[in-house]
Amino acid sequence: MTPKSVQSAKSNSLLKRYQPPKEILAGHKEFIQKVGEKLHQIRIMKNMKPSQLSTKSGVSRTLIYRIESGKAYFTISTLLQVLDALEISAIDFFKEL
């Protein structure tokens, strides 16, 4: 059994994590859409279906769809998983964005 002080510390640390707003803010929208469009173009060029990218990256098919359509925030970790599965470096991805 975990002591209450440890449980309390765990729950406090979870509350401090950055949680993005559910709706994409106007100032973020253009960037989110550009990232999504580019991911979509690369996936199509590599002849991958969203389900194949999902399996290869470990990111859900739904999240891939939402990122590609510019409808979801994503973490850097998630983006890097997708880029690794597409076999493109983050530097190359952001070069012409």
C-alpha cells in the first residue's frame, strides 16, 4: 500500500504537466495545419495507409488522422515517433515547413 504522502506527491506532479487547450488556439492553427499537411504528403509519397503508419509508429490511427487534418495538438514525442516511422529526421521535416 502506498503512503498518502507519496500518493499526494504523485497526483500533484500530474497536475503540473502542461495540458494544451482542447480547441486549437488561433495563433497555433496555421502551424498545426502545416505540420499535418506535410505529414500527410510524406505518408502519401511513401505509399502508406494511416493504419500502416499507426502500426509502425505506435500512434493511434485516429490521432494520425487528427494531426494530418490539423485538428489536434500533438507532443514532440508523438511527432518524433511518426517521423521515425516515415524515416525522416526532424531537421529535414522542419527545413521547408
